[in-house]
Amino acid sequence: MKTAVAVIVAIALLVVAAPGFFGIARDAPFAQLVPFRLATGAAAVGLAAVLTVIAVLVAPVRRLALALAALGVVFALVLAGVQGARGYDSAAPRAHRLADVRLAAWNVLHDGVPVDTIASLARESAVDGIALLEVSQTHAQDVVNALSAQGMSMTLHYAGSGADDGAALLLSPSLGGYTVDTAAVVTGSTPSLVARPDTPERPVLAAVHTMAPIPSRLAEWRSDLLSVSALCSAEEDVVVLGDLNSTVDHWTGLPGSAALGGCRDAGTVAGGGALGTWPSSVPPALGAPIDHVLFSGRWEVSGYQVVDDRDDAGSDHRPLVVQLSVRGMVKDAS
């Protein structure tokens, strides 16, 4: 009986550690649990400590308790190993070079982040564009105005009909002209937008906010992820920025040739894929990496930063700053 219990627990831990392998990463409760690998591992270590104490105090269950404690420690080590492989690297991008594109993405929690704070991030990071999620058109325009007053011109592209739950792309003239593709529908009920360049030298840009994987909306969340995957597969040169409410584990088994569709994940490529962007109330190592910059085509990552010095700015998400460079472009910008 005790052996059977240990075997059942071992199987359960294996499923929790690798839900994508079993094709259940997008099913409850794994969809909600898998983003917090390190926190789950820490909980397993705590439980192992409790089981060790029980083993010392209660002789009849000593062997079972020690076996379960050992399983818990192994489980935690596996989770920590996965996170370690994905990496915790985060640093400001290197010097901007010719043809580089430096972008930021931030879910600002229904206009919760002040205009000046958003503008300072854009200015200090010297971005060519920024995607804002859960933002009103008025708030986004105020950011544009604040940047303009400081000599940093941006053009606003916006989607959304609610008061403060829209998606915005603020783009520098250095990127050239962009036009919102109103026919491109990426998400169901949460606003997103796709902007197409006026010149083929620039990528398609998309600000995306998928449904969250709450139990009552799982079908819609899965549909949104499929749509993002389809966008990444359909476009030869696209950059997707935003709150995807998912980690790379959730994308396992979705159609495509890369991380999600035809897109690679900047965080994973840069060695920072384990850094959590949500919630901002916990350290990045314990959080969920659910905000992303995805890219296809000719780009490589030359900078990836999870910005953690604005955790009290008014959002429960951390912003990302990412720099993409065309492969082979090494000449410094003048």
C-alpha cells in the first residue's frame, strides 16, 4: 500500500513537472499552475521538510514519509533545473545600431500607471515603439503628448472600445509609417491590434492581450493562443508584443515551427525566459513570465530586460524592453 502511494505521488509530480509532454498544459489546473515553477518547487521543498519531521516523530509512516520527501526534493530540483535552463538574464540593450528596433511592452492595469512614469520608461530606454495594454485612448494620447513635450515624437495607433482596457502602439517616425489592419482579429474579447508598415523593410507590429486562463474562460484563452500562433505563422516578418497570459509551456503542441507559430520568444532566446513579469508584487524569479516579445523573420535579440525598478508604479505587470537586430548588421548607428 505504501509503495502504491509513493508511485501515485511520483506519477502526479511527473505530470505537474511536464504537463506539456502529456498534452494538458492548457487544461485546468495545470494552465494556472505551470507559470509558477520556482514557487511550486519551493512549496515542494517546504512540504518535504514537514514530511521529514513527520518521519522522525511517527515511526509507522517513516519510510513512506521519507520516500515522499525525497520525491518532493527531486521534483523541486527538476523545476529549478528547467527554470535555470531558461535563464534569469536581464540587462539594458547594448548600443543602438543601424536597423535595430528597440521596443517596450507594458500592461498598465487600466490606466493605473501615471503618464509621466510610462513616458519616462520610453524616454530612458530610448525605444522606437511601445505597446501598452489595458489602457484608454486618452491615457495613451497623454503619453504621446508628454513625450512630444520632451522632444520625442510618437504616433498613436489604438484598438478598443472600453474605457480603459484597450491596446495601443506608440511608434517613432524612425520606424516609418504604419497603418492598423482593421481586418486582423487576433483576440476574441480583449483588444489587440496589428499594424502594417508602409515599407517592406520594417516588420509587422502587433500589440496583443489575450484572455487570462481563468477556469470559466479557458476555451477563449486557448482560441486566442491559436490566433497568435496563426499570426506568427502567416507573417514572414512580425513582432508581437504584449500580455499573452501564457508561458512557453502553454504553447507546447500548438501549430508552428518555433516557440509559438513561426515566432521565437525573445526572453527565451536571450536567456531570460524564467524571469517573471507578473505579479510585480513578488520577485521576478518567483513570478510568471506571461508578458512576451515574439518575433519571426530576420531578427536576432540584442537586448532583453525585465524592468523591475517600477514595481510600485501602479501595475501588477513589469514592463519589458527588447532590442531586435537584423542578422549581420554590426555597424554602429551615427
